Amino acid sequence: MSAPRTTHWEAMLHVVKYLKEAPGRGIWFKNHGHYSVIGYFNADWAACPIDRRSTCGCCVLLGGNLVSWKSKKQ
């Protein structure tokens, strides 16, 4: 996510085209009028009072629709 390339964009478009042609797969995207890819990342440094471990998380939105997310305790 820090250095996207043209190949990443093409791969994402390939997945979106596949999903568009297979509407019975159960994934629905709302049309917000754009296809921007936005990523958010957050970290909470040593906030757990029990083990003092950090928690980080990220999410990726495509055209305003959540397509990926992850949360991990370090």
C-alpha cells in the first residue's frame, strides 16, 4: 500500500471485473461514482495494560466500499 504500481491497479481491476460478471457470488458494491483506492492504517502503541502489547489495524476501500481489513496484536 505504500508504493502501489500499475500492476497492482491492473490486478485490482481484474478482480473487480470478475466480481461484476459474477453477481451471484454474494458481494455487492454501492456505486459512489468513483473508483478511488483508499487505505487507512492505525497503531496503538503498548495500550493493553495487561501485556503492554501494541495493536495495529488497516482497512482498504475501493470506491467507498470496504474490500479488505486486518487487525493484529503485536
